[in-house]
Amino acid sequence: MFCMDCGTEIIEGAKFCINCGAEIMVGFGKKKGQKEIRDEGKVILQKTVSDARIDCKSINDSAPLKEEVIEDIFSHIFCIRGEFGKYVYITGKDRMSPEIMNNLKEHFMSGDSAEKPLLVFEYGGEKLKSGIVITNKRLVWDYERGLNEIFLTDIKYAAIGKSKLATVMHIVSMNHGIYPKAYLTWMNNEERFVAKFKKFISAIHKVFGINMENQKIKDSFLIHACEGISVDKMYCEVGSPTIPQSSGKYQKAKRYFNIPDSDELFLIYDNTVLRNCKKGFALCTSGFYYCLGKSEYILWDKFASVKIAKSFGGFQVDGAEFVTSSSGDSLQLLTVLISIQESLIEL
């Protein structure tokens, strides 16, 4: 079924469109592969959704409550029970103890009757004396070190990182304010959690028309996945949003990774001390291009199904081993690739 207003495919059971926020009317969907566009009262059917452009209209007073839309988005993205370990609780899927419920209400919730907890992460089984809470309005974290909070609609992007031996999530606001780190210690699959959280924020941006510029859906996923990463610039270059042809790595990457002339480059990782791009990879318009002795590529429609995993010196993509300069670089690049893969699965 597809949204009557913007043509985005509707997830099963959703009350609202995750793209434009329109209420879903049961029985008015179209066959898969079609999109509706209204033009002066006429309905025009288009055959694909993948080339649709993001509708940037804002939610107005007659639209559904934004909290309800956010709940639908969250339940669609964070849908796998137990994915992040025994200290992460998803409302409606996991049972929380009375101690956790009491501390949640006392220390993390605002008292607003419209606010509901969506995800709770307690640090090390401490009954939520400190941790991370995602509600349908805010991200709240780390009570014992000082409570930090930010409205979901005020988050520009999130990025994974390292702080001593801990894995952390960095939060940047729309006005470029940098918030204290949110520690992910005791959580399983930290990189996948951050990738999904980034996808969650990206979906909120689309629904509420935040900072979007009518970019193609696939390109916007690439841009959002690369936002906020801080990798050694000797090895990695990130576009804003694309890498200019005047860049020192641009032509070398095009040559050694055998990237089509028509492709734009969003990120280049050059795994050579001499900075010659004879080993490494690039994220491009059409796919993941790389060279490990010989040039190879994985187009985005295939990338959604490849295996991505940590390895001792870096990470693997479809069996190809990429060694990075540091564990911090490895973690961030791995999160970027997982974030892209998660988004491509939806297309």
C-alpha cells in the first residue's frame, strides 16, 4: 500500500506515512510499485517509488500529533527484540522491572502526559540509575553524571566514537551545538544501534521537513550516513555533501577504484600511507567501489544483502577485508556502511 499524498510505500500496520505524516486510510492503497501524485484533482500513477523525491511539507495543525508519527517511525526501525542485549528495553516488546519503571519516571521523564518512553538502556544492570532513554519527544541520557536532554526534532545528526576504552555516541544539534557523550558501554551491537538511531533521526527530518533540500532518496541516505563522522583526514575524505573534483584523492580514487565518470563521490577511504588510493574504497552515486589489489564494486541494489562485520584489524564487506588506521576509524566507517545498508533495505 502507498500513501495517497506523497506515494511513499506504507509499512504494514502503520497509522501514518513516515515520509509526509499523512494519516493512512485503510482501503485506499495502490498496488506495489505505483505512486500517486495529485495534480489539480487528477490522480497520476507512476510506476516506481525509488525515484520519488522527498516531500518537504511541514506538519500543520490539522495533521496527526507529531508524537504519534514518531512512535510509528520508531517501531518500524527498532523492531527486533533483543538486538542490543539484555540491558536495552523496547516499550511493548520487553518487560521492565518495577525499579527501572520507578527510576524512569522519577529521573528521565518530563511529566508531560503526551510523552512516552520508546527505548530504555540501563548502564550495567544498575536499575536505570544512569543510562539512555528515547521517548516520543526527546533523547535523555546519563543521570548520574548530569542529566542531558535534547528534543528529537532538534538533533542534526549522531555519530559513533571512542572515549578511552568506551564506545560513545556524539550528538550535534541543529544550531551545531555539541552535547556531552552518551556512553554505549554494556550495549551489544553499538554500531548498529547508532546506525538505526541515525536512520530514526533522518526519518523524522523527512516527516517534519527539517533541513531537507529535495535530494534524491538514495543520495540523502548517503549524505546522512556520512554526517558527523570524525576519521583521520590523512586516510579519509568526506564530502559536503560530495567531494569536489579538485580534491587530491578524487582523481586517484576514480582511477584505482575504477569509478564511472558519471558518479559523484561522498566518501573516500585511502588505506595507503603514500595517499595514492591503490587500496581503499569510496561511496559513490551508484555503489561501493574499492581496490584491494584489483578494482571491484558492489552496486547499491546488491549492497543491501551483503554481509558487513567487524574484523581484527578493521571490518569486512562481502568477504573483502579492510584494515583501518585505528579502532575508532573502523567503528565509525562500519557504522556508516551499516547505516547505508539499513536504508537501502527500505528501498
